[in-house]
Amino acid sequence: MRETSMGEGADTAPWKRVVPEQGVLPVDLLLTGRTYVARLDGRQMCDTDAVFRQFYDELRLPDYFGWDWDALFDCLRDLEWLAADQYVVIVEAADEALPGDAVGRRQLFGALLRAGRRWYSVKRPEGIGLSRLLVVMSCDPGAVPDVREQVRSCWAEVVSS
């Protein structure tokens, strides 16, 4: 399943995907240069501390990580400690992340979207504007429309800020 609407004012962005579990990923976007893949589990993200722990462990965040949403965004927009040409963050069971905490889930999605937007705006020397950060949110097929809507809503906030 591949989303085709790519513009900044569109419903989605080229550096993020919401796919059903076992869905098709755009492998052609994943296999260029040195790629660091972080696979996180939304089922284990029962509260914000668990979210931060997953990112800390999977992205090998530096010891100065501040364990809050701003610190997560700051680290996601940097990633200099990982030797890679591009980064892929896969959140499996994204629909199960932060159950009962709609505000926290918006902050999580917002941090990922803001970081993706920042990485997408980085131009390569050849003038190609490919993203160096790809965010994939995998979820139960029945939850895909709801997660896409949550992401679209967060995207509208990111674009307007």
C-alpha cells in the first residue's frame, strides 16, 4: 500500500507511511546507502516513559537525552551518533501506542512528523530533496483509517506551526 499524495499541504508527507501489519513497504526507498532501522513496538508503549525508553534503546539515544517530548524531537532531528545515510523508524502496532492517552499519542506522532519534515527539508548536494528519515507506522488493518486520520490531524498542526 503506497500513498501517493506528496505535497506539503497534502494529507500526507513522502517520509511517512501508515500501513497495515504485514503490509507492503516501499523497499526501494529503504535500500539506498547505509540505512539504520529502528523497530519500535507500540504494544510496549503503555505510557510516556515506555515510549521514551523504546526510542532511547532502539535509536541508541545519547545519555544527555532529556526524557520529554522536546528532547525526543531534538534527538530525532539530529541522529549524528548513528553512522548512516538514512534512518527508518518503524512503529509496529502504532494503533496500540499510549492507550487512553490521546494527548500523548498526538505528541508522539507530532514529534515524528516534525522530525520527518526537518529531515525532508535537507537538500542533498545534487539538489535532490529525498528524505533521510522515513517513518513507518504499522497497525492492525482495521485501525489504518483511524491512525491515518490521527496523523493527518497532527500534520495539520505541524504545518501550521
